Amino acid sequence: MTVWDDLVGQQRVSEQLAAAARDADALVTAASSDAPPPEASRMTHAWLFTGPPGAGRNQAAWAFAAALQCVSPDRALGGTPGCGFCDGCHTALVGTHADVSTVAAVGAEILVKDMRDTVRKSFTAPANGRWQVILVEDAERLNEKSANAVLKAVEEPAPRTVWLLCAPSVEDVLPTIRSRCRHLNLSTPSVDAVADMLIRREGIEPDVAASVARATQGHVDRARRLATDPAARARRASVLKLPLRVEDVGGALKAAQELVDAAAEDAKQLAEEMDGKETEDLKAALGAVQGGRLPRGTAGVVKDLEDMQKRRRTRTQRDSLDVALADLTSFYRDVLALQLGSRIALANTDAEDALERLARNSTPEATLRRIEAIAACGEALDRNVAPLLAVEAMTMALRAG
């Protein structure tokens, strides 16, 4: 099973990346043997992966990073780098390879201090791998200072350094950065492709795989989570009941509170799983005795960790709300399809009774206004409006129609 098997429904992108990995391998081989480099190469120093949520842009970048570090002996026999089994592939995919550095947004932005060490490392030669790979998972969240730091590194990279940037669209990245990258756009995989992946890779029953793939409309990560996590299925079922609970003001406000509370609970669970261990590990690394005081001058380091954890909790709550908004949008899209007599397949067949009820009791115009209200809620959250205020405004708009 190669690293390219993780790219669901992305045959064209897989072929382009595999070709680039072969050329990258040839460049390294030529450099180590003093042989002339290939005349034409499909390899370049910076790549930009874009695509809608769930298309797998991060997975594509990780697969390419693994292929660049592949040390399988099959390469010498004409095999494509990215075997998925060698030490280079394995350590890159699990995030322990010394020459693969990852940067992801902890909060709403990637701060320049989060990029500083990574940018510095990008100018060094690989320690034991074939390439120095820098993977930025949320390039759209680079703020002005951190984006400028990346720009300087991408403008004049070290000979064996590769930047892999991931963002929803090219417009989300500074023009000066994207103009220096090779752009690969991923498309939303088909429902059948996602269902097939769940059956083959996760051992999910065909009926369940088809249901969750249809419910998430090709979003690979969400489909996998729905198929394997009962709690995620329960949260989705609760969200799909919300449109029937906003018939009066009290119900609308209560539904908003419960939606925000559920998102906060997600953030709290993640914090309980990670924060305590991170704090104890840091204190141990700083030399604090169990239960004792920190060494002098280290309080600032602990404070930085606490700030990062706080930003991560905020991000987790926002991500949970984003999932709920996507489920609501999908629900009202199905309502609109029923009202217009469309032949497209319904995504939420498990809520068909509620869909038909709302379709009968409202108009297409009202449904469109409700979809716009959900989008407006997402925009308000982007502007850092208090989550409860934003969600309450949405549920009241859903009630009004």
C-alpha cells in the first residue's frame, strides 16, 4: 500500500506528485554521484495544495513529503518513491521524521513566533533524509508577519528544501507567495470513492459507509469520523433535530445554547487529553522536581504553553461549530431539493421525515434565507463575534424563515 493510496478520488494529483517525486529522487541521486541532473524536472521548491474542505489537501502534502523521504530499494529498479513501508515513508507519515517539519494553526492565526524556528530550519541541509520538507497545513491562517517570514524563505530556499503549503483556495494566500509555488487543486471526491475507501481501509459495513459518505458529501475526514465514532454520530443527529426545535423563541435560544455548549465540551475534552500531559512534560524538561517549583527564569516558557493551549481550545470550539453549520447547511439544501422537485440524491436520508415536514411547511425562498443565515453565522464567527451571540442570531433567523 503506497502513500498515494491515502488520496481519495485524486488520481490526477497523485500522478503529478508521483512524477515530481521521481524527478526529485533523480536530482538527489545525481547530486550524490556527481552525475548531470535531469534536463527537465517536474520537481520544484514550493508547492501550494488547495481544495474544498475534506478534499484531502493536507493528506496530499503528507503523502508527497513521505515520497520525498522514501528510501525503498525498489526506486533503483524503476519503482515510484512513496512505498509507504520504508523507514523514510513511515516516519514522515507519523510525524517523527527529523527532516519533515509541520506548522499548523493552533488558534485563529499562525503567529510569527510559531514560524521563526521552522523558517530558520528551512535554510539548513537535511539531517539524515533526502530533503528538508516544511509543511504548512493552514497557510490561509498566516498573519502579515508570519506570511512575510515564509515569503523570504520561499524566495531564496536552500537547495534541498521544499515548502508544502495547504489552503482552501489560491486567494487565501498572499499573491507574492502563491506566485512562487506550483499550484495543485484537489476536487471533492465522489460519494462512491469515499464509501469505497471506508470499506477497504476501515472495514466499515457497506451500508454504513454509503450512508456517512452521502451525509458528508465527500468530506473524507468527517466521513471517517462518523463511521468510526459513535459520539460524532450522536452530535450530528442532535444538530439535525435543531430545525424542528426553533418554532418558538424559547426553543431557538435553548437550541443555540446547547449547540455552543456541545462545541465547548469538545474543546474541554481535548484540553483534558492534552494540556495536562504537555504541561508536565514541559516542566520535566525544564528540570522541575515533581510537585516542586520551576527553575528561575522559566515561568515565561510555561506561560507561552498556556497561551498556546488557550488558543487551541478556541480553535477546537470553532471547528466543532463549523461542522455543525455544515450539517445544517446540508439539511436545508435537502429541504430545498425536495421543494424544487430536484432529482439529486438527498444527503440526510436518516432525517427524511423532518426534511419532508419542513419542505411542506415552508417555501423555497424561506429555505434560501435560512441557508444565508447559516452562512452569516460562519462569517460572524470569523470576525470573532462571541459564539453564543452568533449562534443565537442564526437560530432566530431560522425560526423567522
